Amino acid sequence: MEVLALFGPLGLPEMLIILAIVILIFGANRLPELGKGIGAGIKNFKSSIKDSQEKDD
């Protein structure tokens, strides 16, 4: 599992370290809220792109 990022490929060990840092910063109790907020933001972003493409057509 490799994700291409700005500074090179991220593997599983790097992703686990990032997850551990996020848990330390936000706490385990707030992770579901954080995920829900990120998901809603992505959904809104995709819908706004879709709407702007429909207006251009």
C-alpha cells in the first residue's frame, strides 16, 4: 500500500506513525467527529465541482 505524497511515497509504517500522532493530538474520543467532518467537507467539495461543471455545459 503506497500513497504518492508531496515528499515521496508513504508506506504502512509512515501511515501508522501519522495515525498515532493524530490520536495523540486529538484524542481517541474525537476521531469519529474528525472523520465525519472531513467526510462532509470532501462531499461538499465534490458536489460543488460537479455543480460548476454542469453550469459550464
